[in-house]
Amino acid sequence: MTKKHVAVVFLLLMAAVCNAQPSTVNLDSLRVRTRRAMRANDLIKGASFYHQQAEVEKYRSAKANAHYNAACAYARANAPEPALAELKAAQKLGWHNVALAKEDADLINLRQLPKFDAILRRMAKVEAKQRNPRKAKLVTSDIDLFWKAYDATLRNPGLKEEIYQAQYFDKGTVGLQDYYLSKIRSTHLFVKNLDSKRAFYRAIRANTKQVAAMKKQIRASFIKLKELYPPTWFPNVYFVIGRFNAGGTVSGNGMLISADMEARSANTPLGELTLWERNNLGSLDELPAIVAHEHIHIIQKKPRGRTLLEGAIHEGMADFLAELVTGKNPNARLMTYGNLHEKELWADFKQEMTGNSWRNWLANGDQETAERPADLGYFIGYKICQAYYEDMPDKKQAIADMLNLADYSAFLQKSRYEEKLALR
């Protein structure tokens, strides 16, 4: 190792130490104590622990979420002043989900207070800036950041985790940091994935660099959705390199898209990928549909419960409306199998749909086989939404009904899906 490389290694190690997350044991301990306090309904203590979490969390979104949870706990304890202080802290850190704040039962004790309205007005200003589809921000800087860190690890392979932490995650956008918290979760696991797919990642660099060239098509789908559903808004879209376990997700800061899962081309090596990974590896032309799917998750009303029926319609709706605005179904691979086995799938789904287990229908990639794909709950949800849409003479109203859905059982009945299926 040259003197230059020794100096680089030293600087990287110092950066990793300086930017390191506060003691994981301390944070984990806080989380445990918080859960215990909240389970015991010791709301003031739980709120205090949430506040402490906000102090030691590393990334901005995690801090904001902890402050919001503290606000909820204080409000439930009928302590409005500290609750408002915590909510204001969350808002200053970027928490701006006005609809949730208005509907959250935990905050009911704050709703008549002028200070609460003032905080919500500040949140609403952020959302108001996101109404124009032509001004939506499509952020690809994290892809460039990844490849710089990737090249640095080639020069210093013994420091991969330190390099990715310091040069990628810590320097990344708030979108990347949100993605880290929700999907990557561990720099060690991130590196483990890269090491298990060395040929694959070497091959997709050029394709991931082409994501920026897809902005025109993505923006076109935004404009079409605005025409179909005028109240919609357009949070930022962040394209990242992830851990190959989710094509996309959402956070309070926008849509988070894993570009490495949309980087397939004719010569992409697939030998290192599992069956599920191969089947879920998309190409760049599918990217607008993936973004549209996640966009629907941002703007659709969240289910109140956790039944399988709610989960399937929630996901299937995102696929159905994404296809409506882009012309492509982001889970098109499910349609071939689903259409061939629709009646038997519905019979099986119906037995489980009122329960809270999604195990056999959603996020069940470990059940993927060459004969039967995973995630068939998306297909069922898509078909229910399609049946409803086809029956409605006013298509814009049908879209508005879906996005503001509250009663999923009633929606299923109105769709007449089961009735129509029986007649085929």
C-alpha cells in the first residue's frame, strides 16, 4: 500500500468515526424502553424517550418521526404544550403530512388549538409547492454518489463498509437516508448484497446512469395523472442504489426508487441473482410505471386496518392506476399466471382476506417458484379495482373513489368482481 493510499485510508476511518451513528446499544435501549413505556400506557415517560431518540437518531427523517411520536404521546397524555413543541420540531425537520396530522386520533386534543393550526399551515405550504407536475423534482445525484463510493472500495476493498457509510449514505440525499432506514437498514447487509452480485453490479453502471434520461417520460405520467385526478401533488422522487430487496417505497419526503432493480438490458448477467430477483429485475423503460406505483401510494388514503383485503387492494390499486397513466403494469409478470388461475386464486384469497396475515399473498418472495410467482395479492387487488373502474360511467370519479377509499369491503361489493368472475 502506498503512502497516498495509507493517507486515504486514515482519512476515511476518521470520517467514519466522526460521522458514526451514536451508540447503537444506546439507541436500541431507548427503543426498548420506549416500547415498554407505551405498552404500559406511561405516556409521559414514553414521550420523553421518543424525544431522547430524536436527539440520538442519525438521519433527519428518523429524528422527525421520533418528534412526531413524542407529540402523539404527549397529546394522548393531555399535555398540549410539550406536544405542540414536539410537533413543531418534527415540522422543522421536514415532517409535513397534513392529512395524517388532521386524522391522527392521537392528536385529537390539539385540534382546537391555534398553535396546532399554525403548524399545519406551515406543513401545507410544503405540499402546496408540489402541485405542479412540471416542477416535480426527480433526483438522481445518489446514483452518482454510489458509483464514486463503489470506485473508492475497489481501491480499498478492506474498508467497504466504512466507505459506503461515509461517502454514500452520510453524504446522500434525505431520500437515500430514508431508503436506508426503511429498506437497507444495515451497511453490512448492503455490502454483503454487493459482494454476492459483483458481476451484476459491474455490468449495470451505464444503465443506472441512464435513469436521468427517463425524466421526460416520468414527468409525462405525472401530467396525465394530474388531468385524471386534479387534487394530486408531486413529492420529490429519489433514485438510489439499494440492497435489491425492494424496487421502491415511499417516505414523508417522497418516492424512493431503487435504480439497480430497474437496470436490466439484453446482456445483463443474471447468474448471481435468485429466482425472485431475476423475476423482479426490470428495465429502464419500466421505470415510469414503478414511479407511478409509488406515487399512488403517496396520494392514496391509507387503510385503517391491516386485513389482507385492504393490503391487496392498496397494492393492486397502485398497479392499476400506474398502468392507466403509463400504459405499463409494474407487476405485469403476475398477470399471465393470474389470468390463467384467477378463479382458484380468488377462492383461496377469499378464505384469508378478512384476516391480518398477508403471508401467502404480499411480500412473500421466499415463496416464489418457477411455476407460481409471489405477491399474487397485487393481482387480486388489481382485478378488483379494474372491475370497479369498468362499472363506473364517470372514470375520473372512479379514480377519486379509489384514492379516497375508506370501506374496502363495500368497495369489493360495489366492484361486483366476484359476480363477474363467476360468469366467465
